[in-house]
Amino acid sequence: MFTVSVSTEIEVAAGSTYDYISDPTNNSEWQFGIESTEWTSPPPFGVGSTYRQTMEYKGQVTDYAVVAIDAGRTISVQSQHDAAIPTTVTRTVLMLNDEKCRVRVDLQGGLRGLRRLTKPLVTRMIRRSIESDYRRLKRMLEADPGEQSESDSG
């Protein structure tokens, strides 16, 4: 088992930030390597809702389930079935003032079999990827709507 935690301050209201990061259909806009995300359960969105995420790398598909929500503050999702790296991801938004918040992600993952030997390398790679994603998220959310670019690659 390994844990990676990353946080950043964003000059955007906590509510708007939470609304954006708690909707996994936005993931491909700010997380590198995600090709698409689609809900696989009917609305309304909540604990027990499921979605499928396709990665650009070899078209890897992973199903996730929402396992906990503290509306406006925290959402936790967990990979399902035979995920390459079983993970639980918790995103938390903490209001610092009316127009500023801190976003934190805690990712817990497990490696099976011989992959356990790669834990230090995998942990570093995941940390770097998450740090890059959260820098991209910060730039994107803080930008004026006219300045946002769909081709922002980090």
C-alpha cells in the first residue's frame, strides 16, 4: 500500500472549485492522460454512483464508484474490479476566504504481485503526475474564461 498527498491553493471560491473537481466528467480537461470519463449509473449523482474512465495510454479502462461525499468539501472514489493499480482517491476543498481555497488530494493505492517491487518508482511517478495535474487545474480555474485553452498540456 502507498499514499500520495498533494495540495495547492487556488484563487477561486471553494464552492466553484468543489463543483468542478467533484464531477469526474471534467477530469480529461485537467488530468493528463485521461481520454474520457462517462457516468455508468443514472442520476442523481451521489454515494454509490459509478463512472468509467479511459486513459490515453493503451486505452486502459477503469471503473470507479463514489464511496463518500461531504457535499461542498470532500469526495472519495474507489477503483473497481481489476484496476491496474487499485486506488482510493479523496479530494478535499477547504475555504480559505471568499475567493481562495486549498485543494488536497490523497491517493491510496496498492500494487499486486511483482509490481510491489516497483513501489518507490510508482509512488514518485504518481506524485509527479498529480502535482502536474494540480498545477494545470490551478492555472485553468484561475484563468479568465477567455484565456482558457483546451490544448493546455501542462
